[in-house]
Amino acid sequence: VAPMRGIANLRSQPPHRGILRISPTNILLTLGDFAVRNGYYRYQPDIMLATVVIMIILVSIIQISGSRLASFLDKR
């Protein structure tokens, strides 16, 4: 029998122990999930708009800092 894939398989795994994994991707996914659940599904457009604006600002900060780091490390 092939192993089951998807959400059900993720729920059956034990929680990770040790290092808490926080990355920009996880933060943006959490904010996106919050925007959809509380803003879209509950018909609260102000919450959805605020979280989308925060996500745009965070992505811009990450992209600008990555571009500056790349230009700093570029030796050409």
C-alpha cells in the first residue's frame, strides 16, 4: 500500500521537537491564512485588507534587503 499523502498524513506525524522553525515564508503563509479565514470567510474586508497590506510590506522588505545583499556580495 502506498503511503498516504496530503493533510491527513501531516496531522498524523508527531510534532517537531527542538528548534522552532520561523521563516519569512511561514510568517507570510500564516498571515495569508489569517486574512482568508477572518477577512474573507467572515466577511470582514477591513481585516483582509489590513493583512494583505502587511503582507505586501513584508514581501517588499524581504525583496529589497535581498537585492541589497546580492549587490553587496557581487564582486563584478
